[in-house]
Amino acid sequence: VIVAVASGKGGTGKTTVATSLALSLAPHMPVQFLDCDVEAPNAHLFLKPEIEQRTLATLPTPVIDEQACSLCGRCAEVCQYHAITQVGGTVLVFPDLCHGCGSCVINCPEEAIREAPRPLGMLESGRVKAGLEFAHGILNTGQPLAVPVIRQLRRWKPPRPDALMIIDSPPGTSCPVVETIRGSDYILLVTEPTPFGLHDLRLAYQLTQHLHLPAGVIINRDGVGDEGVRDFCADHDLPVLMRIPLDEGLASGLAQGIPLVKLRPEYLSRFRQMYERIARGRKEPA
Amino acid sequence: MNVAITIAVVSPDAPPDTHFGRAAAFLLVDTDSGQRQVAANPATSAPGGAGVQAAEFIIRQGAEAVISGSFGPKAYDVLAAAGVSMYRADAGTVDDLLRRYQNGELELLDGMDNATSKSRSRR
């Protein structure tokens, strides 16, 4: 079973929820935790795993054999990203525009292009404690392509049939989020009850609809803002699975890297009950 | 000599555009005949690689020199590889720039600040 925690809006509490869900369930079942927010991974700050394995995330990038190249310009013509251009007696490659699609290699009539792995980031994995495994990806600074790093992280740590996989998603609703949440069994949408929270919740909900993924909502910082999120959920049959009230003590503890369930242990059973509700819903589709 | 000037609107009367890759259009001027022609920039709203695409376009149009407010590093590499001279447009109208270009008063970019180490050229 794969549960992904997503949000639309950034800073709503995805990592707070994902790490606390993992810590609540790990004593009862094997849990694999995956932090797919490779642009700003932060779940390790709460889970403090001991990193045991590291591997590079790379993207195949063209290298041109100057001897074999006939300067026909076919590679530049087929490149959708303008990462190769052929001008005068020169072929220029711009690696940071390359998406690694391989079209240049396939289309080169001289077989003058090979691909070399270009590092995009680092994948790390380890153990938080017995029964709670951890992995995340770290995109290199200045590197714009998050999707290949997320894809390689998910391939590197495939879901085990006996374990629950909890995925911490990047914010937003763009390609990195799609890559992160597709193939999940359930999406937890964390939001805050403000017009901005609602705006992005709506987009995130549309994304889950588009991907045919069942979703439920967690309202964080409950008590601020307005009733827009509540009304939206009611109108769209979106279950509100949990409300976490605005609590300054909680915020200051989280800022020190202390997980929600350590600060407020009563949430251990609330997260367990929430997961049971999700799991029941999966067995008995409405 | 075929000279291209980046312009801010697709119109022969447009003011100069301060950027190369995402300029609205190019005014192509044949300095020998005085003939002028406007070509919309196909890369103006490209999701990425606008500089490369605009440079490819202007090379295909036969430009031998380009006048613009600024050139990105990738556009610079492509134009330099094709032997296109780049001149910095600091201020003034299209006509001012053309006159100063013909008098040799515009700054020719020599690449020290512009070339990117990430792109690899050959031959």
C-alpha cells in the first residue's frame, strides 16, 4: 500500500503529517518512508535516519564523436529542448537544457552520438529504527530537473508487498508531483483553511481526480482563516480526516525538528485511526 | 552587411528590445541596400532554451551582426560559433543604434563575460 502526502500549497504541513503518520504506524507494521521533495528534502530533520546507502541520480546526456559526425544537423532538428545546435562547423551541446530523451542518439545517421551519465543529484537511504526504513533524493543546487531524480528514487526503493509506503510529495501540482504520486493507493491532501490554501487544494484535488486517485484532506492550522476549505470538501465528498489546530507550542517544537507525535503523543492514536479509516475505505469502495 | 536588432514589438517602428533570447522580434537591416524587414522571434515565449532557439533563427535569417541590450550565455555561444558579431545596445532608438553601428561606435562583445563553460564546442 502506498500513501502519498501532497498539498498544492507549500508549507501546509506535508512533512509534519507524513513523518508523524510513519512514526505512528511503524510500531505496528513495516513502513518505508520516501521523501520525494528532492528540491527541498526535510523529512530527515524529523526522522533522523542513519544513512547507510548512497547512489548518484543521473541523466543520459549526449556526447558527440567529432570524427564520426558529418555535421548534418539532424540531432539539432529533433531536439525538442534546443539542447543541441549545429552552427557553422560546430555542434554545441547544452547539458542543462537536455532532458535525456535520447532522440538525438536514435536519429543520428552516423551513430556519432553516445550518452554519458550527467549527475543531477544524490539518493540516500537508511533506517530510522527497526521497521521504519527511509530514503530521499537531493537535487543538486542549480539543477532544474527534479523529475528524473524522483523517478530514480522510486525505482531504487520499490514498494515492498509487506510494507506500507509513505511518500512525502513536493508542493505544487506540476510534473514532480505527478511523478511522485502516480501509482499511489491514497493521497492525503494537507491544507490550511485560508483562501490561498483552498485555491491550491482545489488544484491538487483536480490532479488526484485526473489521476483517478482517492484522496482525503487534513486541515492544518485549524482555527485560522475561513470556512472555504470545509465547504469545498463537503461539496466534493472529500473526507476531512483530521484537523490539527493552530498551536504556537507545536510550531516552535516542529521548528526544532521534533515530530508532531513526540510533541503531542495523543496524535499517535489519531494517526493510527486515520490510517485504519483509509485502509477500510480501500477494502469497501463506496 | 545583414544586421539584426532586437525590437520590443512586431512592428517596423518598434523600439529596441533589451534582451536577445526573448525579444519580441528582430528588425533585419541590409546596410548596403537600406532594406528593412521585421521577423517575429519564434522563441519569445519558449518554455526553455529561448536563447539557443533565437540564435538558430537569426543565423538562418542570414544575420552577420546582432545588436541587443544583452545576450544570455547560451545564445552567445551559438552566435559566436556561427561567427555572428554581437554588439551591445545601451540606449537610443533603432536608427541611433544603426547609425552608431555603422560609425563603429557600438561595443563589440568579445566573450570574456559571456561564454558559458558548460557548453562544449568543437572544431
